[in-house]
Amino acid sequence: MTHHKTFSLLPHLAAQCLAAALAAGVAMTALAGSPASELRTAAHQALPPAPRAVPAASGKEKAAEKAEKAEKEAKLEAWRENMTAYLSRAYRVPRSRIEQIVEASIEAGRQNDIDPLLLLSITAAESTFNPKARNARSGASGLMQVLPAAHAHRFKKRDGGIFDIETNLQVGAELLRELIDKTGSLQRGLKHYMGAALLSHDSGYGNRVTREHSRLKLAAGGDVSQAVSLHRSRMPAESFEQKISGTFSEFKEWLTGAPVN
């Protein structure tokens, strides 16, 4: 009797389980339509797409980049050697000093967007590469003959003094850049730099600088002996140009033979 009764309860239990399952399904359906669910769905849709993987450079591309870098480094090294050979011979200055001046001119030019050849040309005109040069009348001192009193604030920002090679070139280049920007041209900037701002002429200063610039370019290209000969006869190179932009970008383009990005 008891066994029969137990089996008679099974249909009732099955019905209760089915009802509970249906109720749960209704609840889940209602939850899916709730505002929180909609927010989660919208947030998921607003997520940015996963970034695409950038393909790695091929072996050929890496080799080409490496070769191009090596070529530029070789050109710059040849430029350094030619500059050192020309300036040490033309101005009878020890190679070790010229090497230091050449390196400092590259860095000062890079910082102030000025052609290092132009800085070397000005240095030649101002001090003939004597770091200790000092004008007894004006007090202008160092490689680029900077006035210490007028530009004391520029030296305070740096470690070296007025007779330090790197510091003097940096200050001179900074001053020249400001004068070029102020006057609107390299030629007028040079006129102001040498102290002829109020005069109708520059006593041939700009011409001396640009002539030396032409000889430096000739020497940098490998014709050192010819450049030395022209220097001694005070003649410009055949590539002499009265007007040059004097920017670091122009220097890099000339050095590499390709436009600078």
C-alpha cells in the first residue's frame, strides 16, 4: 500500500519541477530586457575594435635600413676627416683642437638649426680657431667672439665659460639664430652679429664668411688640397654663392644628397 502511494506522488513532483523551470525562464527573459542588461550590451558594442597586428619588417627591409644608416655614417665620418684636414692645414691649428671644434659645431648647429659649415666659417673670420682669442678694445672673446657682459645670461645657463670651445659655439650659434630670425635673413643676421647693425655696410664681413663657406664645402667633398690653395689665395670655390640659407636642414640635405624629412 505504501509503495503504491509513493509512485502516485511522482506525477505531482514532475508537474512542480516543470512549473519552477518555466518560472525561471520567464524571470531570465525579463532580466535580459532590463536596463542594466541593455547598458552592458551597449557598452560591449562601444568597445573599439582590437588593433591589427603591424607586420614585422622583412629581412630585406631591415637590411636596406641598415645599409642606408651605414652609408650616412660613412659620409659624416668622411666629412669630419676632410674638415679636420682642411682647417688644420689652412689655419695651422693642431688636429686635436680642430676635431673638437668640428664636433662642437655639429652639435651647436643641430640645436639652433644652423649649418655647421657656416659656424666654422664665422669662427674662421672671428678668431681663426683660437679659443682664447680676445679683442682688447671690445672685450669680445672666444671662438665666435661673444661679448661676455652683453651675453652673461647665456653663459649662466651652461657649465663652461666663455673660452670653453663647446660653450662658446653654443652661445654664438644661439645668438646668430636669434639675429637671423629677428632680421629675416642670414645676410642681415651676419651684419648684426659682427656689430654693423647701424652701418650701411658690413666691411665685407658677409662676403668673407660665404667665401670660406664655399671652400669648406669644396674640402668636405674631398678636394682638400684645392681648398687649401684657394684659402691661401683668398679665392672662393667655383661653387661660391653670395646667398646661402645656412640652415642645418640644408647642410644635412647637401651631406646626404637627399631631401631631409
